[in-house]
Amino acid sequence: MINRKYIAVVFIFLSIFFINKNNAQDSVNVLKRAQISPRVPKKAALWGILPSGGQFYNKRYWKVPLVLGALGGLYYWTEYNRSYYTQFKGYFEDKLLGNPIPSPYDRLTNQQLFNFKQIFRKDLERSYIFLALAYLVSIAEAFTDAHLHSFDISDNISLSPAPSQPYILGAGITITLGRK
């Protein structure tokens, strides 16, 4: 018998909760809009100097590991290419001077060592470019996110096209964006 009473109380509570859900949701949206702290895009860009600092400033914490992972992966790729470039550059110079080089590479010709050095040099330059682009994209994303933070994305936006009469001969259309 006690279980039925608890079930009835829970059922009544849930029905009252769902009946007043729309009114409560509207008041919550009004409160949320009033409590939005303005984010300054310039500060977000300045915080972006630190890796993922702009995302942290904008309180988009889920983006922090994405930005750090992208920058970390590109940094690893840059270091990989730098180490092999310096290694093959040294082997190429040693081979030209007649100095001995390690076992697997001593069978390579001067041209092959030069080609490997050039391949890793090109990859090193590309990795620097991609690393810089990823860094700039993270700053631009933080700036844009801060700028659009207080942007109204509610369903209360309307589009109303209306014919217009220009001062010269012809016809036109005026498109007005406004709230419902």
C-alpha cells in the first residue's frame, strides 16, 4: 500500500513539473540572457597566445584538449622532420668529406642522401606552416566564439520580404530581419 502512495505522489509531482515546463523554460531563458557575461573578443585573442587559452577564456573547456592535441601532434610531426633532416644533412656532409657514416646508410649514394635530406627539409617546412596555421586558427576560433557568445539564436527571428519602389524606373525587394 505504501508503494502505491509513493507512486501516486511521484506521478503527481512529475505531471505538475511537465505542465509548468514551458513557463519555467521561458523564465529560465530570460534569466540566462540577463546573466550572460559579455566576452571580449580582443581578450579572447590575447588569451589565445597561450595554446588553447582563448578556448579556456571562453569557457569552452571541451575544446581545450582538441586544440592541445592538434598543436601537440603538429609539434611532434615538426620535431620528427627536424630530427631526420638534421640526421640526413649530417650524413650527406660526412659522405662528401669522406667521413664514415652508420651502417644502413653507408650504402646510399651522395644523390640518394641529398634526396632524403631534401624530402625531410620540405616536410619540415610544411610542418612549420601547418603548425603556424593551426595556432592561428585556434586564435581565430577563440575570437569568433567570444564575438558570437551573446548572439541570439532563439526561434524568435523572422524574415519578411516586401516589395519596394525605387526612385528610378524598376522594381525591387526589401528584406527585413526582425523579431516576431
